[in-house]
Amino acid sequence: MKQKNRLASRLYIITTAAFVIVAIFTAYIVVCDIFVKPTNSLTSFPNHNYGYTVPVKIQLNQPGDSTLTYHNSDHSKSGQMTTSKHFTNEDKKMFQEILKDAAYSKTLIIDSLTMRRDNKIINKEFENTAILKADGYMILNPKNLGIKFLLAAKNYLLLFAILFVLWSSRKFFKALTKDFSFSSTVSRRLWIIGNAILCYQVINWVLCLIIQDIYDYIRVESKPTLGHHTEMYVIYPDTEFNLGLVVLSLALIVISRLLDYGNDLQKENELTI
Amino acid sequence: MPIIINLDVMLAKRKMRSNELAEKVGITTVNLSILKTGKAKAIRFSTLEAICEVLECQPGDIMEYIPEDVPNKL
């Protein structure tokens, strides 16, 4: 029992530290968003002047006879090959020009690309590609205040969800540290954590659907020149829906019900003379 | 609960105090109090056996079944 208590108290310390760090980070971002003036730096925090990050899917229609040069840095930890495209100096110059140009109300940044062709991960066969699909991020800065609020809400939802889950986990482990047994406090905390994760997923998914409805797609097409085919980029908002987190939240809710049952059994046992 | 515990009556009949019974049966006075006030959810056969042995009575002497719709004797 002592060892279990020690584990709970250690987890309480870890969650408390994580909560404090995330709270400071959130406060820093909020302060940046409100007070820091927008810069043209692509690596600065997006704020309400600069725009909000939205995950997008990028579809690249490339002529069959073209060759794509890329910097390959494989990360095979998850079993999937991720290819990172690094910005060249020319790319940076081009983006700086676009950022400075008042005619553009929207700017985009592509951070990292997961290259796919017909839903299959491409290894090293970049020649004769037809369609490439990539995951990326786009910074949107709408003029409409309603849409701006929607994007801000989506951006802050994750941070506040993490803060809430960490705070609830902290309370959960605190209750276990005091008394490592079935109790209504423990089961209620677990139920709250499960529901918070589920609510976050559902709200985020709905926000993504609304954003998808507002921003259908951005299409960039090059004019065909002699001997070259048309190159086309289609960028559209991605739907973020993590099935794993949904299953985890449902599992937590079921476990909380089980703990409730355990609590009832414990009470009955305590009242057996 | 329709099961009524008449432990007080038996204690009075045997002129025995709760503390003494608890000590002889081997349970705490708190648990005996829970049993007497009818808050207990269940009673172990070993506890019942010990109580009957100490009070020299039958299980029916210390507990009684009264249906809930029947008005109380008192």
C-alpha cells in the first residue's frame, strides 16, 4: 500500500509540475497574442494580428516527367516515413515578399510534409509522380471578426483542454495520495477527465467542420509553358479527429463507472460486521 | 430495512453491557453500535455465532423480520 501511495504521490508531483509549466506557457501565449506586435518572422507565435494556425492537407499535382528534390530526414519511430522539407533561402525571400505585400490578406506556411501518393507512403521513388498529398499548417488571418473568434477558439481549445485535464489529474492523484482506495472523489475525477477529453475531441471536430465549410480550398495553378505541364497545388483544411483519444476517453469513463461500483462494494464490506 | 436487530433487548435480558459483549465477541464497540442501530449491511456467520454463544440465545432472538408495509409494534 505504501508503494502505491508513493507512486500516486510521485504522479501528483509530476502532474502539478506539468500543470504549472503549461499554465505559464498558456499565459505567455495569451500575453504574446494580446500585447506583442506582429512581425514578419515565420517562426514567431501567431497572434490575433498575424493569424491563427490551421492544419491543412496539401495536394500537389505534379507533371509526370518532373523530378522532385527533397531533403530526406527519416523518422521511423512510428513505422511511418516522414519527410521534412526545409525552407531554402529563396523560399524565405519569397515568403517575406508575400508577407510584406499588402495585396495578400492570407499567407501560408508549410512546416513539415508527409508525402503520400495514392494513400501509400512514398519511399524514394519521387520520379514520375502524379499526385502528392501532404500534411501541413496554414496561417489564416480573416478580416471577419466572427471567423477570427472561431479560429482563436480553436487555437486556444487545445491549450485549455490540456490545462483542465492536468488540473483534474492533479486532483485525482491528490485524492489517491490521501487514501489509496475506492472513493467517490477518485471515480468522479476520472469521469471528469474522460468527459473533458471526449468534449475536446467533439468540439474541435465541429470547429474543424465549420472551418472546412468556410475555407473550402486554395488552388494555386501555374501557367503551362512550352514543354512543361501545369503544376497545381490544392490546399484545404484538415479534419482533426483523433480516434485513439476518443477510445481513451470512453475507456476512462467506463473505468470511472467501475470504480464507482468498487466504491459501493467497499462500503458494503465496511458495513459487514 | 425489514430486518430489525433486537440486540438491546437481549443485552438487557442478560444484564450485559455493550462493551462487555463487544470484547467477548471480538468486535469493536463501533461495529457493535453499527449493528445495534441497524446500519449494518450484512453480518458474518462467525460474528452471529459468537454473539449467540455469548448471549446464550438463537439468531431469531436477536433479529426479526418485519415487512415494511406492516406498522411498527410500538
